Amino acid sequence: MPRPSPRNQGLFPCEAEVARRLSQSPTEWATKAKILERDGLRKVDPLMGGRPWPAVQAYFLRRYGLSTVEPMAPDGVENLDAF
């Protein structure tokens, strides 16, 4: 069995590997990714050259209601004198 390229492993896989992991062709993924980015999918990090895979997983878990963790908006400035 061939060994996976280092570019396909780790936290910042190339777009072709993201497509493979999501059962998409690279062309299909490129089109869908642009739409999903408008809905909160993390963009490709220009320094690292890929999307952070844990963020991609978290996005889809939230999208399909499979995450128990939801981001919360700040509820205001803390008033420590209130205690």
C-alpha cells in the first residue's frame, strides 16, 4: 500500500485531500467550498496553505447538529463589583 504524502496528513491538508476526506471530487469541492465559506467554513490559511482540518470537522458537526458545543456571543462587560 502506498504511503500517504505528508501534504495529505496533518492539520492543514491540501484542498484535494479535504475533497477526498469529504467524498467529493476536487472540482466539486472547489465550487461547494466557496458557498460553504459564506456560511462559516474556515477559509484556506494563506500562511499554512490549507484549511485547519479540526475546524472543517467542527463546521460540519455544527452544520448537521452533531456538536454539543455552540459558540456563544459575549453577554457584555464583566462587573466584578457585582459579587
